[in-house]
Amino acid sequence: MADRPLRRFRPLIALAVAFGILAIALPGLAGTPYPQTTLEPHSEVARLIDRLLDDIVFWCVVIFVLVEGALVITVVRFRRRPGGPPPRAIHGNTPLEIMWTIIPAIILALIAVPTVKTIFRIQAVPKNALEVEVVGHQWWWEFRYPKLGIVTANELYVPAGRDIAFTLTSVDVIHSFWVPAFGGKRDVIPGRTNHMWFNAGATGVFPGQCTEYCGASHANMLFKVVAQPQADFDAWAAEQKAPVAPPDTLTLAARGLELYRGGLCVACHTIDGISYGTVGPNLNKVATRSTIAAGIYPNDPEHLRAWIKNAPARKPGSLMPYMNLSNPDVEALAAFLETRR
Ligand code: CUA
């Protein structure tokens, strides 16, 4: 009989233990290497959002402790005791009801004010920002730098510290552009132009990805942001603009160029002076990229050849078809693409 009251509180004890474990585990998780964490902001925009989250979580914890504390005290103190009197019936309590209507209204107002302020702050695109157009495709990202005359794919180079103003749209379905470290997340919608901005507060390589389900390879629609010092960014931009010499005649790459010109490639891809397709990624400087297939494979000889050979087998739903190319043709095409640097 002695253990009965304890048994009654078992669910409460379990809940307390669960919250205890969470409270110990969460701060630990924040410091661990999860590249897609939003808890380590690296831009002003991300910091504003993170601060808002911190404030709201803090006040939610305070409210949670007060409410749950009152509940636990009530449950324990006023529990039914054997032989005790039946509980007193209460029908309405006007001051209490007014109080528990007004208090949540005040709390919501206190949350709304900083939230709306933050929304206005992060919506205001700074002047003199570097313009980048983001175009979502199934399933890859096109990045255009209109002022610099550069078009690239899946690797977004930015000068660290500089404000970047994005205009975002899509050519097919709704995607969503997201770089966790830099905050924000903007839907990329066909027939509509959205805007966002951030500045990379640190140099490094930061992962990004599509966060709106967009079809078979939604999960394979990755990209990365390469944030560099201004001088390195300028060097990258100059490299992207530099003309590429055609391959020497009678080389494997020259044979690849002929195949490229005469094949299906030209319908979808752009290479300066050779083809003007826009369905697939611009390949003008494809050899300067570190990944292919929207960030899912390294851009090395083995993966490049496997991709040309049979893209749909490497990425479900890929719009680049299986073209039944012979191995020597794949070799030649890859050799040609490797000259595009
Ligand atoms: Cu694009 Cu999901």
C-alpha cells in the first residue's frame, strides 16, 4: 500500500526525466558539427532570426516552468484523498477568466512586436548589394550575376562581408532556397520574383539545399555557398569571365567538342560561342566546379564520365537523358568538358 501514491505520479516523473535529458542534451547538440544547423548563424540576417528564436524560447521556457509548476503543485496538493470531501463545484469565475484571456494576449503581443520588427529588418534589401539571380530548376540551381556577366550552377561564390541581394524565381515547379548558416529561406516560384538578402559573415564553404518538395530528386537538389575574401572572389569572377581556348585539333578533347556540337548536348547547355541551350546548367566553366549533378557527386574524372554515360541512373528523374553513348564517346566528351576551365 505504501508505494501507491508514487505509482500514481509515475507519468509525471517520466515527463520530468525526459525534460531533464532534453535540457542536458540540447546545449550539447548546438556545438556539434552539424553543417546544416541554424543554431550557428554566420550572417546578420541569420543572427537576427537566431536572436528572435533565443528570446522566444527563453520566455516560452519561463512560461512553461510557471504553468507546469502551478499544475504540478495543484495536482499534488489538491489530489483526491481517501475519505476526503467531494470537490466543490465551481461555475465560472469572471476575474480568473478575464485574467487568463488578457495574459496570453499580452504574451502574444510581446512575441509579435520583435517578430514583426525582425521581419521588416531582414526584408529591407541594402543598397549597393551584389546582385545574384537564383533560378530553380528540376533539380539544380542556376546562379546569375547580371552585373558581372557570369552564369553558373550549384556553386554560389560570394565575397564575405558584402551584402548579397537575391532575386529568386523558378522555371518549373516551386523550390525553396535555403542556406542554414546565412538564414532566411525563400520559396522559388514560377512566374513570380521573390527577394532576399544576406551577407556571409565568415569565409568558408556552407551547404545549402532545396527545402520545398519538388519531385523525384528534391533531396538531390543541393548547392554550396563559397564565401571568400573580396580579392579571391574577384579572382574567381575573372576566371569565370576568361575565354577558353578551343582544344587542339586531333586531341581527344577536340573529338569531344565535335560530339558535343553534333549531339543532343547543345539543345540544353550553354558554352560560349558553341551552344546556347538553357534547360541544363551552363557548362562554360564546368571544370572549375568542385561538384556535378547539383552537388551530389564530386567533379572528378570518374564521376563526370559516369554522369555523361547515364545521368538518370545517378540521379532519379534527371532531365538529362540516357543517350546510349559508347565509352570512347563518353571519354571524348569528358575530355572536352575538362578543358572548360
Ligand atoms: Cu527543388 Cu525541392
